Amino acid sequence: MEPWGRIGIGILELIASVLILIPRTTGYGALLGMGLMAGAIYFHLTKLGILFDGDAVLFIYAVIVFISCAILTFFYRSKILSLIRQ
């Protein structure tokens, strides 16, 4: 995936953070962020290891962001579901 995969994921993370900051699109950004962090957690648990470069900080950050996005997704579930129903 290097370097294009890392750059693409970084761009998607930037888009998710901007969407979270805009009140009208917070739910969509949280959903995107949750998906991205699910991928990060998956790769930490399968290929990278929790201790990456001798430190578990990146894994802990991914878990914190995933939980935060899950909470936001729960609060904005009506907006997310209204998009699906259309």
C-alpha cells in the first residue's frame, strides 16, 4: 500500500474530520471515521501488532477514535437512517 494507500487513507481521515466538524454532516463523518478506525484496529490486531515500533499509542488512539465515532453515530442515527430511506 505504500505510499499511495497511506496517502489515500490520510485524505479519507481528513474528509471524515471535516465532516464531523460541520453540524449538518456530523453523522456521516462519524460513520466514515468509524469505518476507517475499524480497518486500523483490524490491521493492528492481525498484521501490525498492538505494539507498533515499540509503542501501543497508535492502537490506543484508533480505539479511542472508534469509540468516539460510535457514540456520534448513535446520537446522529436518525440523520444517517434518513439517508438510507431516501
